[in-house]
Amino acid sequence: MASQWSEGHSTSVLCVGASPVPEGLLASGSEGGEVTVWNQEGTIIGRVSFPGEDCTSVVFSPAAPSQLYVSHRETVSVLDPRSLKGPVEEFQGAGEEEINALALNETGSALAVADDSGAVRVLKLPGGTVCRTLRRHTNICSSVAFRPHRPNNLVSAGLDMQVMLWGLQKTRPLWTVNLQDITEEEEAHQQRPGQLFNPPLAHCVSISSCGNILGCAAEDGRLHLMRIGSGCKLEQQGAVKAHSQGASQAHFVSFLSHPYWLVTGGNDGQIALWDLAKHPVVASEEKTKNKVSGPKRRKNKAKRKEQSEDKAKTAEEEEAENEAAAAGGAEEAVEQKAGPKLSISHGDKVNWLCPAVLQGQPSVVVADQSSSLTVYPLS
């Protein structure tokens, strides 16, 4: 069932990206700076190299399929995937230190850059001017994602075990979740003498196409889930025990039957497809959607009036309220016991997963420690 895409790289593939348009191209980046562009059959269309610099992230513009953004060291290069002669544009110093992840908003007008210093920079496109620098992570920032339908919201995650939601009007997070606090509470109830747990270093964050459910793959093997409610509040959180070793990748799949399908990959060599529609964190989101009624709208109107009257509230008070909501006010969901809908024993540590529709077939492209890509159907 699996197919192998070979000869695109000579070293381990670190990242994969797919164009969002039907029949679009794919790109992969590897150690040593090789970038390869593929068609949907797995044929190589072109290659370019940034010698001695690992390519850590490749992202196609959702607004312009002819623009491919590639990170290598502190630089972001803009390539034309149809003609890989060299960068069309370069944003040198886009990251303060080596860049780990890139994310584009839905309109392709902003690029978020997460780096080893823990900073997230937001670059205005076109041009690559830095319009925001977000500093709250105390360790490497490993992943960043814009929130669909909310162009001014983005989520970051890092090896400080923190997940943060940002509003780009400000340079402080709207809320922060410390995965270690949640994990320690659970382990206090579950741990047996002598049993060891990996710390929940946050490796990869993804947001469902509806914009309200957030998934984060962490070193403790769990997929941590959070629901964002109205006013950007953290409403609920929970977890899925997804892997027996660190979970390195988590990506919502936008092209299946509903927005809550998610694919994960881990250091245990396993790839899993999850239907999260019935998980308590997601099921509550669906109930909330179905409860929009007249009285509820009137209540919201009264609430807006109340908020407009309360103009004396300071930024410090607002921040304290947000942090309190994140720390203590979020209702926690139980860990999901149901297993994945599809489980694949890939056998090698997963570096990157990329869900894509290839020749009409829902698929996932896998990068691992080898120089080849593997494609599995998600049927």
C-alpha cells in the first residue's frame, strides 16, 4: 500500500509541505540544505541547495501557489517551485537564531517564524518586514500555527513545555498553558514506584480548520488538546495517549469527513489517524455550536454592553484574569481511551508528516531518518 519517493535527497529529510491547491506540488527539505519539489506522482520537478544549512521548514503560500517559503539557519528564502534556479527573495535574519518552523496565515500576508531563541517573529508579506516579535518562551520555540478565520491569532509551542495563544495587537500572550503542570497532576494519581515519564516538551502544534480546536504533540507521547471559546478564552483541555515514546508530529487533516481528524507520528515509529469528534474537548465544541438561540444572543448583547461600560479595567487586570482562566478556570477533559481509526507501523522515527490529497487519494507523506519519503493512503 505504501509507496516510496526516492532520489530526491542524499541526507535525512526534515520537513515536507504540500501546496493547498488541487493537483498541487509538494516540497521537502533535508539536512545539508537540499530542497526538492515533487509532483503528485512522486516525480522530481526540480531541486535547489543551500549547502551546509539544514532546511527545517517548507511552506507553500495559500494565496499564491508559485511561492514557496523555506527556512535555513536564520534565513527564509522565497522560491518559485516551478523554476528552482535560486531564491526569488531572501529574508536574512528573519530568525534571531536557527529557525525551527514557519507558518503562513490564510491570506498569505503574514509569515510567523519560530526559532531557537524562543522568539516568534511575524513578518509582513510581501517584503518580509518584521512587524512583531513575541518573546515569552524560555527555551526553543519548536512550532507555530496561525488560527484559521482569526488572522490576528497564532499559537506557539516550545521545549519549555508551554503552549501560548497570541493576539497580534499585543506582544504578550492571551493565555499560556504549561503542559508539565497538567501532566504532573495526572501522574500523581497514576504513577507507580520507579516508573519514569518523559517531560511534555511541546514539539508540534496544529489547529483544526474550524479554528477552535488545538492539538499539540509532546515528548510524553500524548496529544494534548485544547478548545478555544468565544473571546479567545481557553475553555477546556484534555489529552490522548497517542504514542509509547515522544510524539513528534500532529496535523489536523482538512480534507476528510469533518474537521476533527488528526494524524500523529512519534519516535516509536508509529503513525496514527484519530477521529477526535467524540473526544470530550471536541464534543463540547459541537454542543456549543448547536445551542445558538435567541435568548443566548440577547445575553451576549447584554454582556457586550457590560463590557463597554467597564472601561476602567487595566491591561494588568485583564492579563491576570486571562492567566487565571488558563491556570485554574479551564475545565479539564478525561483522557480518551478509544484507539486510533488507522494505525501504521512505519518502523522509523518520524521527522515530519504532511497530509495531502494525491491524485484524488487522501494520503500522508512521511519523512523519517532516511533520505526517502514514504506515502501512505489514509483509507
